[in-house]
Amino acid sequence: MAETTLEATPTGTRTATAPPTGAPAPATSAGTPASATSAGTPAFAGSAGETIPTEVSFRGERSGTAPLTWGQRAIWHAIRRTAPNDHYFNIGRVLPLADRGRPATVAATLDALARLIERHEALRTRLVPAAADGEPAQCLAATGSLPVTIAPATGLPEAAAEAETLLDGLSATRFDYPAEWPLRAALVTVGDRVTHAVLVLCHLAADGHAAEVLVRDLRLLVRRGSAGRPPATTPLDLARDQHAERGRRRGAAALAHWEAGFRAAPPTMFPEPCAEPRSPRFWTGRIVSPALARAVAAVAAAHGVSGSTVLLTASAALVAAGEGHRTAAVMPIVGNRTAEALRDLVSTLSQDGLFVLDLAAAERSTGDGEEKGTGAARFTDLLPAAHRAALRAYRAAVYDPVEWDALGERLHAEYGSEVHPYCCFNDMRLVERPVSEGPRPTARELAEELTEARRRTAFGFPATQDRVACRYCLHITEEGDALAVSLTADTAYLPPEAIRAHLYAMEELIVTSAAGGPPLLAELRALLETAEGDRP
């Protein structure tokens, strides 16, 4: 499964509903962050309204400054485009501590938090604002103190609910990037024991994979007192490597891939508005489908690709069909953690890749003799080329976003219009569920299984937002035995009914392919109009 190690990792964002209050700590006049105190994190009253503020002091081994890594630059540019709604990028996690192992006391958990911050330099690193003619930098502090909220609960069910309330509250406001530590923390207690630790992370400090590393390490520090050897590199070291000559050469090679892809694809996948935008403008549709999970695994196993590639190809093919393109361009979010030294690094390494798929080429290569190019190509005929295109996209997903912006400006001047797919794909699963061992079901058995599973498909519109810097953003997660696919779209380009149609069409496309009847590429536009049928 070498391919899946290159696939995108989660961002893990949580959007909260009740914003906390509180003032951030000031920055020094030189632009270097001042030491944060309890004022550096928004205060939040839990559902019981009785929280206890405290703080934990930490002392690391070094301090220093460096440019932002390329991953940090990428998320910083996204934050600036999304502000003031950039709390959208906050990453939240809840660590249950009452489930097993020795009981966790408040003192021991606070000590574990201190050692977590000392272990991972990203947690004591803040933004240095840019000068008028430059880019921001990062500043690593050796010492400081982190505010922590302690919220008592009366029992375990109440503690679990309190942890979710704290998670939503601490996630609900944007970070003060120069002044606030990139970690907000709370502990929920029952009696004298900690039942849950709540962590909310700034995306400049961590991506979804890094958040899971932190949860793992905090659990080990609480339970065992040690998390083993520290990561092999640090954000500051990585930044210095990327901005050195070798890093710049790698970035230039990646941007050559981007330029070739941009020139092969339409300037954008959604060129013209088709509807009056709703208010709020961006709607999220979400389909939860056990049948889709089973079908993706079946198609992936049958064609020797990853499930993520199956989903990425389906997304690209449906967008192209809906907009009348013969070439699809999609930007998958790539984890960039294939190097051993980066596996456990707490930083934000994810960057956009560029996946370009020539649907017309599949038509030209399908059939024999005179039948070639006669519309006989089916969805699964795309998968071999999609596999290769995905690997190229993943390998070219490490580059300097400043140089990427310059490429866009150059192409804009040449084309006379913006060049950007505005079509994103984020497989947020850390790993793919392995295909079960044993004999494969027959085509008939699988079709019957999928028909039964589709009766449990659920759809809804769980969220709206005023501003997102894209027109089509597809997110893949798991929910039990089901795949959960969320599509956030600009309603001027994809009205709510089109969002719904895209998600149902994805399920139909992959389920019918798994059952042995992959649709013709020429049928995909009609599939967008009929896939949802009379479902609720």
C-alpha cells in the first residue's frame, strides 16, 4: 500500500457555536510575542458555569527564530483569505482519561501537559508578523506558561458532555497568532480525577496528523510518564532546510508540475455562477453511507489502487461532467509525511497537490480498432491513469507558497483570467480500513449487500458559512462502518440541490461500479440529475 502513505491526512477542524470571551496577551514592540499568561487564551465557562482557571509552566531546551515552513506559509495564506472566520481552521481533540489505566490526577495531567509542550517545539512557537515588504516568521520560546481551564463534573456522562462543550467553546474563536500560544487546553474532572483532556490547536502549529501525535503522546505521558524518543526534526530545522538551496530546487521541480498541470486543464473547474448565492453563501452537504464504504473498498481491491484514489477520481469525473470539461483538475490536500523524520513531527506539513485527469484520453484508449473513442469508456477505465496522476500530485505537494502565488500571477497575466481549479479534495482518514480477508463475494452477493446497505444512507445539510476560499471542498471521514462525505460549496456555483446531487451521484457511481456495472463516462452528467431519485 505504498500509495496510501502518500495520501492526504486530516485537518480535523471543528467549528464551534458559542464563542468564548477574553483578551489575548500583548506582543512586544519588536513584534516578538510576549510571554503569555492566563490572559493569552480565551476564557470559557463550561455548561456548569463553574470552571477553575490555572496555568502550567514549561521550560524547553532552546529558543530561536526561522522563516515559516512551506506548510505554515500555505495555511497562513489560507487563514488570511478566510479571516475573520479563520476559527474554521482550529483543530480540536478530546482525550478520554477515565476509560482505562491508572487514574489521572490534576497534578499529574498538568505535569504531562508541561512535558508535552517541552517535547514538541511547535506548541511554544508563535507568529512574528511580517514587515511591510516581507513574510511573517516563527519564534520559538524556551519558557512560558499555558492557561488551562479545569471544569468539574458530577459524573462520567456529564463529564463527556462537558468535554464536548469545552471543545466547541475553545474552538469558536480565532487564535491571536502573534500573542497566544498555539494550544488551548482544558481538563474535566469528576472528584479528584481527570476524566477528559481537551486540546484545541492552531493550524499554524499542527495539522490533523500532528493532532493525533499529540493525543497519543499526552496519553502516554499521563499513563506511563514517558512518550519515548522525541521527533527526529523540528519545525525550525525543517524551515531552514526548505529555504536552503536544496529545498528551493525541490520546490522549483514541484512548481514545474503545477505549471504543466495548469496548462493542461481548464483555468477553473467552475467558470460561471449559475444561481443567486444563498445567505450564508457556503453550504455543507453531508452523506453518511455504509454502502459507499463497502463499495470503495471493493473497487480499490479490484483495480489495485487505494480507496482514496477511487474517491478522488469519482469527484474529479463528476465535477468535469457537471461543468462540461474533458479534463479535470482537483487539488487534494497531501499529508507530506512519507519521510521517516517527519512521521511524528508536530507541525503543519499538509499542502495542496494538483491532480489532473484527462477524461478524453480514457475515451481514446478504450475499445478495439474502429470502436476506440466512440464513448465506450467507463468510470473504472479512469483508475489506472488516475493512480499515476495521484502519485505525481503527491510528489509535487512540497513547495514554497510564495513562489506558487507568483506562478499564478504570471499565468493570470498570460491568460487574462485567474488560473485556479477552486476544487479541493481532503481525505481526512489517517489510514484506510483494510479489506477483510477471506473469499470475495460473488458479484450478485456484493450487489445484494450494497442494496441492503444503501437503505442506511443518510443525508443532511449540517452547516453553513459566510466565507470559504473555494467553490467545491470535499472532505472524507469515517463514521462507524460508513464513509461520511461532506461537500462545502459556493451556492453561486453549486446550489444546495446540486450539492445534494453530487453526493448522491458519488455514491451511485461507486456502488454501481463495485456491483459490476460501472457507468459510461458519457452518462455521468445524467447521473448527476437522477442519482438521488426519490430518496429523502
